[in-house]
Amino acid sequence: MYPYMKRSLMRGLINGGSRSGHMSSLAIMKLRETLELSHQNSVSIGNWRRTLSSVPVAEKERKESSVAAEDNKGGEIGVKKDDNGGGSSVMVPSYWGIPQPTITREDGTVWPWKCFMPWDTYRADLSIDLGKHHVPKTFLDKVAYRIVKLLRIPTDIFFQRRYGCRAMMLETVAAVPGMVGGMLLHLRSLRRFEQSGGWIRALLEEAENERMHLMTMVELVKPKWYERLLVLVVQGVFFNAFFVLYVLSPKVAHRFVGYLEEEAIHSYTEYLKDIDNGKIENVAAPAIAIDYWRLPKDAKLKDVITVIRADEAHHRDVNHFASDVRFQGKELKEAPAPLGYH
């Protein structure tokens, strides 16, 4: 702006001077002061504008750095130590807005487990009748019963009285039927646009409960490499076989699981006998079992096996009940699902 003003004033003075013929020295001094003052104001205004334009940028950068610091603090972005205090790094991004609340026990200590939450825990019902048995009457019942008895023969030969390893293997199999049944009922519900009567959730609860049995047994019995290999083979064969069986005849599949759970009760009863006789050391209960079943802090292995056996008895009742419903020619959704019935 300053060059244009200066040029206009000079042109006016020249033209005015040519008309009047002379210019006083006082007028020239006034003109010089005006031009210098105009130049200073122009520079000051430019600096002021640049200052104003830089303020939002600086403020924006400061806010962004502050937000990043808060995210790093609240969302735990960055490197974390593992649960055991090791040096393995875990990145926990907060970009997706997934909350990471701190969960505590009733006594105020931090909840240590991520595989289950406090609201998933319960106290096992130890009053359940362990001696109940479904007497096979129909031809299909007898087929299911004989299959379970035949499967017990190689198990007895391989594990003999090593009930810790036996229970570990049993749980890798027992956790499959609930998942298969729940998955197939889920797909059926989607295909037919109908409710399941709560049976999807009930069967998935059973599968999850059996999986927690396995997580507990792994803490007690460290499987060897050949036992892990055996688990891979048995799980692969059993999953596909049970899947086909459930598709062909759900009532036989549930009856088979009911008899399988009866065998589990027998195995855990023998396990307890060996503990009472001193053949198996009654060690302290794993921490995961104490929290999951709400056991006393000084709980022992015998307490853990006792609650697991009670769970198996509940699964026995649920599957025999489901099979009875099917044998009566009804759908599972017509009978109330035993939700939360461990």
C-alpha cells in the first residue's frame, strides 16, 4: 500500500507545482513527515497481522500436544508390561474409542483376569444329585450309551489313574458339544427368522464353563508335547463327528453328551478318592479357580474338583433334558432354556 500512496502524492505535488510554479519548504517537510509516518504504520500493521495469524497455529499445536498427552495417559497408548511384569510390549490404541475401565474386586484390588469378569463368577451348587442316571430305553439311547462306553476304553488304557491328565483331555472334548449345538441353533435362527427360546445362550454358556474347567486344569497339570498333539487329533476328529451327528439327529447328540457327562462325574469322583487316599497331593487351588468359583482364599485341589464335578452334573441334566424334549417331537424353543444353570 505504501508505494502506491507515495507515488500518488508525488504525482499530485508535481502537477500542483507545475500549476503554481513553486512549493514552499514547509510543505515539503510536512509531506516527508506524512510519508514516513505512513510507512511506519504500514510496517506495524503487517507485523500485527503476522502475530495474529501465528497465534491460532501455536494454540492449535499446543492443544494437539495436550490431547495427545491425555490420550497417552487415559488410553494407555504405547508400550505396556505384561501381566507378569515382563518386558513384552502391548500396544493399546484408543483411536476406536474402546473403553479400558479398571475393574476391581469387592475388596478394592484390581481384577487380574481378562478371560472372564467378576459378573461371570458364581458359587457352584453342590447339592445337586450326582447319582442320577438316564436308563437307555430306545434304540438310539442305547447307541449313544454304547458309544460313550466304547470311548472310555482307550481313555482308561492311555491315562490309567492319572486323573489330572485325564481330566485335561476330557475337558478339551467336553467343551465342543455346547459350541457346536449353539452355533447350529444360531444359524437355524437366522435362516428361519425365529427365536431359539434362549437355548443358544444356554449351550454357549455350557461351552464356556467347560473351557474354564480346562483353563483350571492346565494350571494344575502341565501337558507334555505328545498330550498336546493328542488334543489336536482328538479335537479335530470329535468336532467334525459331533457336528455331523447334531445335524442328523440333535436328540441323539444331546443324549450322547448327557452320557458323556455321567462319565465325567465318575472320573472326577475317582479323582477325589485318590486325593483322599493321599495318592494325589491336595495342593493349593489355582488363583483362577478361586476367583471363578468364588472359593475361599485357602481353597485346595479337592475344593476345585468338587465344584467342577457339580458343574458336570448340571451339564448332564441339561443335555438329557434337551434330548427328552426332542424325543417328544418338540423343538427346544418350546421348552424353557436353563440359563445360568451351571
